[in-house]
Amino acid sequence: MKRALKFSSLKEERGTILILVLWVIALLTMVAGYFSVEARLRGNMGHSAWNLLKSRLEVESILNLSAVYLAPLEQAKESEDPEHFIAADGAEYKVKINGRDVSFRLEDERGKLDINRVSEDTLSKVLDALLENRNPNLASRLTDAILDWKDNDEDRRTNGAEKDFYESLTPPYKPANSKFLLLEQLLLVKDMTPRIFWGPLEWKKPGEKEDSPSWKGGIQDIFTVYNQNGIVIKAAAPAPLLDVLDEEELSDKGGKGTLRFRACLYQGCYQVFWDAQKQGNRFYKLLHWQRIPRFD
């Protein structure tokens, strides 16, 4: 009887030891898995940081190149040999960097309406033309909301919004009641959506086929905060503005203004606003740099 008890006790001890061993193996597996995941995360973070660094260096190289070879708009329009300079007319350019082709576009911001200077009538007219097929009341709502956002009072327009509306949102915030510092502030305005802001909105001239729009873009291609004199230059203007604005609202003026650079590199797309002015060891003056949704 005593021997049977000893045998039973021995089996229990072995079972306990086996359970402990399994627990140790499970814990070691979890720790190994944790370190494996952490190693992958660190590797991905390092790869992402390296790509961001390469993107920035490539953008800076292209900006320096563009500043050196940038031609006034009137030269781009009149020249018969445009391959020896770069024009800020929205055309696609390619440059070879590190053995691969990088495509980029340059746009003169004087070809757009300054959101801080545009009149109520012109703002309403342009928005109505761009958004007429989306919602019959959307243009008037956006017009009032944009004007309410940048005025310095709390008097709400018919379709606009003031502080009480924005503070009721989740999360709450306040309107600027001042000029737009960045165009992306429009994304905070009532009734503005990323689809309307970034696009694609399609623009078709009268008589064009439904499947062949002459222009695709968004509000961010029509307005700017960098056209200080408020005059829209024909040579740099997108198709909707050329079709909608009256002749006296357009100008044949040339020269160079603040520029927008856009390119997709590695894992992201970027836009940079800059002036063709030498600053330090650069041939350009950087105004604003940001990552944006894909546009190509």
C-alpha cells in the first residue's frame, strides 16, 4: 500500500514538472515572439526613416535644379525649344536620380485665386461651377462657411457657421476668424470634404465627351494663400478658372511667383511651396513642406 502511494506521488511530481516546463516553453515562445515583432518594427521604422530622408534629399536636389533652370512664364509660352528650361505651368517633368526617373510638376501659384483676397461673387461663381453636379446647394453652403470662417465676427451667414457650430463637433475647435494661413485649413470648414479638397473633381468644356474631362483636380488646385497680388495669370491658370472667370479677372502678366512642387517618391507624395530665391547654400526659399495623398 505504501509503495502504491509513493508511485502515485511520483507521477504527480512528474505531472507538475511537465506543466512547469510547458509554462516555461510558452513564456520563452512569447518573449521570442515579442523580440521578433519588436525587431521587425524597428527594421520597418528604420526603413521608413531612410526613405523619408532619401525623399527629402531628392526633393531638395530637384528644387535646386528647378530654381536654376526655371524660366518666366512668358518665355515658356514663346519658346520653340522648351527642353532647355523648366516652366511652372503644371507640365510633367522627369529627372534621373539614383538611376531611376522621378516625375514632378511645378505650378505658379499666381494662376490660382487667393482664398484670402477673392471676392464673395467670384468665390460663389467658381464653387458653383465646380460643384454643380454634386449638390445644388453645396456651393452656396461652402461659400458662406468659408466667409464666416475668415471674418472676425460671430454673425452667421444663411448657410454658414460660426463658433457655436464648431464647438459642438467632436472634437470641438474654433474657427480662425482670420485669414487662412494654410490652404489645408479649408478642411476644417463646414461642408468641406477631403474628396472636394483633394479631388478628383472633373471639369469638362461644353461639347466634350463625358469620358474625356479636360481637367481633374480639387479645390486645392484652384485656390491658394500665396497669390499676394490677387491677379490670376492666364499662363498658369487651370482650365476651370480660364473658363469661369471673366476676362478682366485674368492677366497676361509673366515673371515668376511662389511655386508649388509636387512629386511622388518611394512611399509617399509631397508638395512644397517655394520661391526662386537664393537662401544660404540653396537656390530656393522654402515656404511650406508637407506630405499629401497620392495624385498621380
